[in-house]
Amino acid sequence: MAEQSTQDFLEFKDIKEGIVILKNNDIRGVLMVSSINFALKSDDDRAAIIYAFQNFLNSLDFPCQIVVQSKKINITRYLDTLRALEEKQTNELLKIQTASYIEFIKNLVQGDAVMTKNFYVVVPYALTAILGTGAITKQFNIPDLLGKKNKAGGPVQSISDEDFEKCKNQLWQRMEFLALGLKRCGLDSVPLTTPELIELFWSLHHPSEAEVGYSPEIIPELLK
């Protein structure tokens, strides 16, 4: 039985120019979305937000996925900053107080498991939407579309640069439309870049490491 790598179990095969390319050559963009404290809004404001969000959903003519990521808050960088201040502190009393504050923050987060939430909207675009089913049938074998190898035993054919640019432009239009609709609901959004997408997927598969401040080492060649 042939050995399988981690990549064989992933649903995507590449991340390029802030775009996730799936194994069937469909593409995805990811928007990171801000949040609002709905509970603190007045009744009129709540009704306005609900109405705006309803209009936003009704305006969509393509599917999208809303993802909520919950994880323990990462204060590693904050603690590193405090430790640096502690080392530079010349006043002995302030140095002791800084050390005590660091321990207080560490115990507070560890004991109460303070959580943070991130909100994302995944925007899809299918290769068939721009090239048509006929073009796909000519360009790819049916086994390739199912994620299998071709008759020669080689890997699935990659999307051409020209087709990628066409699909990317259409995807960006969808993302801009979504961002505008979310803005009307009082929500800001920003598309994730290639390094941010890599870190997001890495954190999903390495939750314990991500929660204590580790991050993946991104090879510069991957960003080209």
C-alpha cells in the first residue's frame, strides 16, 4: 500500500494570490468579518440590523459559507512584551509589580479559559461557471474531476494561468459584493492574504500549538 502524505487528506491543493484552489480546481476566497454586540443594541437598532441582514441574504445569487472559529485567547506576544518591559525596568518595586501582573494574567487566562471568536465568510467559485461544462469535459477526464489520477497514472491536471485569472476576477467581484452587503449590516470585512490563509488552515489542524502562540514557518517561495 502506497504511503500517503498529509496533503492527501486535505480538501485543497494550493493557495495562490489569496485564493484557495481545491483538488477539483474550484476556487475559494475567505473574508474575515468583524462582529457587533447585538445584545447591547436598542430594539430599533436590532430590527434595522436584522432587516439589513435579511436583504443581504436575499440579494445573493450564489452560495457562501459562514464559519465561526472559537479558540482560547493567545496572549503570548502580550506576555513577551511585558517580560521585555520587566527586564528594562530599573525601579525594583515596579519590576516586582510587573512580574506579579504577568503571573496574574497567565493564571486568569489558564483558569477561566478565556475564549476568542473569529468570523469568516467562505466565497466559492466553480471553474464550470466561467468555462462551461463542455470546456471542462474536454480539458479534464471524468476521473480527474472526481479527484483521481488520469489514465497515465499522473496527477490531476492543474488549472491554467489564464483560466485562473478569469476565475479569480469573478471571485473577487463576488467578494466585493459580499463586503458591501456586510457593510450595510454594520460589519467590516477584509479578504485573507496567502500567509493569513496558511496560518488559518495551520491553526485548524494544530489547535493546541496555535493557542499557545506557535505559528507556521512560511517559506517565501510559497508566496510567489
